[in-house]
Amino acid sequence: MNFRSLRLAARLACVALSVVACRPQVPAGANAPPMVAQEANEAVPAGALTWSTDRPLGWRDFRARPPAGHAEAAVTATGVVWGFHCAGDVFTFQMTATFIPDRSWVDPSVSIQLGGGMGVLRHEQTHFDLTEVYARRMRQSFSTLSRPCDRATDELTQMGDRFVREESSTQIRYDQETANGRAGTAQARWERDVKSWLDGLAAYAGR
């Protein structure tokens, strides 16, 4: 599949070990121009995991080394790789929610905890689930377009970019409202909401 526009929007989410503010860090190249590939899979970072209901994250997937002096319990890198193509009037597209192990890390003292460690992991999994929510919303939007191949490439690209921006802002709001996973009531509410969103968009899973 020759994609007109294929871009990786990588986002880093984190959970604080203490009350120190946890600020997402943008990896190098996150704002790079669209990548063009012959196949969608070629644009997915090497070693990345694609979202799957049958494959939840485990601490073994967080392979990067924590930086010296870090205040976070864990840092998660996720992103949506997406693209579209027109062949005459035939419109095809692909959106993939990805988790990047080599950019994700966890403090060793957290990963071996039974209670607290699993709570942190649920918070991180919900970040990944949110990425999938927006991949599905993008698929839903693109699948309902009328005569998309009559539209300009820039217009379609801007449509996809809007979902990427919304995903990023929602991830930040999630961390803020849950105090990076420490506010149990808010964390449980977000987990319920994200599951409800995924269920409501089940028809747009895995395209």
C-alpha cells in the first residue's frame, strides 16, 4: 500500500514516584514531517507493540533504562501510526496504536512491587488504551467520509492531525486528573470510561 501520508505521533506519559510533577518528555523526531512508506508496517518503529486486547502490557515491555535522578515511577511511549491512499476513487487507510518498548521504562523498585507496582502498570496500560481509543476514532471518521478521494491531501492530513492533537491533550488531562495514577477514585473512573469508549468503538478495532 502506497500511503500518501504516514506519520508517527509519539507521546511519552509518566507516573510520578512522589509529589514531584511528572512532565511528559517529547522524544527526538516527534515533530518530524510525515514519513512515506510502501507499507504501513514499515513506518512502525522497530520492536514496537501494536495494541491488542489479548496482549496487555507487562513490565518486561519497559526496556529502556531509567535516567539518573528521575522522579518518575515509569515512562510510557505510545503513538498512532496512520496513513491513507487513493487509487482512483478507492480510498484505503490504516491507523495503528503502538507502544515503543525502547523508549519506555520503569523504576526497578516499582516493577517488583505486587500491589503498588500493579497499580502503576494499570495506569500505564490505560495510557496505551487511550491511544487505541483515538486510533479507533480516527478510523471511524475516515470510514464515514463521502468521496474522500475528491478531497485534497492536506485536508485529509489535517483531519488525522486533529485526532493526534486531541489524543495528546487527553493523555495530559488523564495524568492531571488522576495525579499520575495516585488518585484512586479518579483512576478507577478513567479506567471505566476508557473501557466504555473502546467497547463503543468495537466496530473500528484493528483495521
